[in-house]
Amino acid sequence: MFTFSETLQRRFAALHSTADFWSLRHIRETTERYWVRRNVALAPSFTDDAGAMLSVRIAGVEAYAATSDLSQAGLQVALDQAEHLVRQLAGRNLLDMQELPVPHEQADDVMPGYEQSLASPAHWYELLAAESARVPADERMVDWYAGLTFTATEQIYLNSVGARLRRAQRYVFPQLGVTASDGADSQHRSFGGMHLARQGSSEVIDHLGLVGTASRIADEALQLLLAPNTPSGHRDLLLTPDQMILQIHESIGHPLELDRILGDERNFAGTSFIRQDDFGSYQYGSPLLNVTFDPTVSGELASYRHDDDGTPAQREYLIREGVLQRPLGGALSQWRSGLDGVANSRACSWNRPTLDRMANLNIEPGTKALDELIGSIERGILMSNNRSWSIDDARNKFQFGCEWGQLIEDGELKTVVKNPNYRGISERFWRNLKGLGDASTFEMLGTPYCGKGEPNQVIRVGHATPACVFADIDVFGGAA
């Protein structure tokens, strides 16, 4: 671990610059992927990527340059390039960042168990092959897969005022899915979709319950194939955590990103229906809605002690009892707007600048068990596991589709239905939150595929949530 750390610190100390301030952010990331499809083992994939971003500030102007050449000469060239860019930008800069604070902290942030060795590729292929073999021999089973991805990241941040921050983390991504077809219709059922993701090591696979799941997933795919289409109309909607994760992500997380509110993402990822003067007063949801930004949760996908710009991370309420409190804005956006934000300046790699990004964005649990939530619904539908999504540029009007649906009548789960979809408007949808699951319904999930920025950055985000009930939601099936 950090085998390059001492050498990198010596090389950074030997760099020379006339800038007022400069910094280095080094990232090394290794990934191994194992996959079995239709009982056939596919070739493994191994990647190893490393480089550094050098940033400088002169008279309130900042610029950066990245390099994969980590030699003394390579780092100096990148630093010189960044300094040259700053001098070219002088007089044309939109922001004067002379007063923007810089980090001075020193800390090591090593995930528990990071140094634990993973099992051999043969072990993982044996596990995945056994899971794939649990899919029954049925001619309607046209495709199925089981996969595991392990990613390890080591990051070092150094700057000219003495900061030294090191971080080491491992991420585990299990995947399993089955597609059934009768020639006229196809239905896909997966185990958590792309949302089963945590920090950790081999124990994550056990915690998430991957082993032994394939037969149930296959049976549910066949049930969907035989099920009627979801009826259209307004019903109460019970969303399980594997769908709630996307609802949180798209209609709370992205709208609250402060750089988007300030207009930075307008031409690519879009804007937000939230305005700067909404914080502290806007009724985002019902009084049941409490949303926290919490990168301190052990094991959640985007946990860390400092963000990528060196700001210390802590738990903060974004929404409390339905009222909007603060945005997802890192140090730069906070300084620009005058709003209190959070430590969420993050970059996906060494060759990308930091942006305002979600980290762990969680809904605090309520007091009702799942059977109580179901029992409170006279006419409704349960939906699980996202399979499609669409949302406008302001992250307000949306339409989501799920893999699994089940009607609720007079407080009981009834008929399984296929192609369940629902639509709404973010600023109204959350105000219709009328039931909040307790800790027994609470799940810690995540996604490795949150995209934003130009050039695009795909980053890891954690979401933890209970099951939730929303009143009077427009639902429809695949024929609508």
C-alpha cells in the first residue's frame, strides 16, 4: 500500500514554481473483473491506471495539467504547463480566487481491511459458475450472467503549504441477472441491478447475499413473463430501496449540486429547479423527509475523511423535516455562492478536475416495518429495481420504469405485474411521501455510474434508504 508515497513526496518537494500555491493529486486504481455468462467463463479483465494532476494558483487565477509520467521530470513538465496556462489566462479569468482557502491537513484514511488479500481468480470463477448453474434448465431462459468486480484506489494529495492526505479504499460490485423470453415478450430480472456496491473486501459478497440468489431471480423472471401488464391510473406507490436509490439520486442528488444551480452544467448535464434563495425555506418534501450527506458511514460506497480538494468531511442535513437546508457544494462553490455546503469536491480520476458531486446521500429511516407500510395502503402498487429512467434538464419532471411490480389491495400484496412505470414532478413527488420504513427496511446501496462534467466523469455514489410510500402517483404499464 502507498508503495510510491515516499518517492512521490520527495519529488513533490523538489518541484520548483513561482506560483503562489500549487498542489498534486496522485491516483492509482487497479480493477479486476470476473464474469460467467450462460455457464461459460469469460476472460478476466485486469487494469492498472496511475497518474497525477498538478494545479497552480497565481494572483487568484488557477489552472491545472495532468500526466501519467510520474518521474521528477514528468511532474515538473506538468507543473510548468499548468503555470503557463495560468499566465495565459491572466486578465481573462471569471473568478479571482486569491481569498479561496487552501487545505493544510495531514491524515491517513485507510479503509478497514484494505490490506486483506483477495482470493485467487480461480476461486471467484468457481463461485460464479456455481451461481450460474443454479439457473434452471428451461427453454425460456435465454440469457443469464453472474459477475464480480473489485476496484482498489490509492490517492495522495500534497500541496505547497504542507498538506498531506492519503486515502486507500476497495470497492466490490457483484452482479447477477436473468432474461426470460417466450418468443413474444422478454422480461429481465436482476439482483439489485447496478446498485449492489460497497466498500470492503470479500465479506461484502456475503453481506449482500449474492450466493444462492440465482434460482429466485430466475423464478421471478418467469413470473414476470406470465404476469399481466401494470394497470394505469393513480395509486399509492411503495418503492423498495433498490428503486429508491435512483429516485434519490436523480430527483434530490443532482438538483442539489451547487455548481449546477450556479449554471456550470447547463450545456451538458443540465440545470436545477432549485434556486440559490431556496435554501433554508423551500418545502422540498413532506415532514417525513430527512436527507443527509454522510461520507462518514463505514462501508458505504462513497465514504471518505476528506474530499479530493482536501476539505474535511462530516455528516450534514441537506433536507430536514422536508425543508431544504444546504446544497451539495464543495469549497469553490461555497465561496462563489456564499452558501454553506459540504465536502464533495470529487474527481473520477487523476486526469479530471474536481466537481461538485454526490457522495453518500441517504434518507434517514422512519418507524414502520414493511408489513405496516403495506397494511396502510388500500389501493397501490409495489415497485422494485430500476430498469429505465428519464428526467428533464432541470431534474424536475421524471419517468421511471422498474423490473418488478406487485399490486396492493386492502393492505395486502396481490398480483405480480410486469412493466411497472411511474411518473411525477420532483417538487410535488417528495411532498407526497406518506410512509417511511424503519431500520428493518433500510438498505445501504450504491452506484459506480454517476455521470457529469465535460469531459465526462463517471463516479461512485452511495445511497442508503428505507422503503417509502408515496400517495396518489401516476403509474402505468408498458402498453401505455
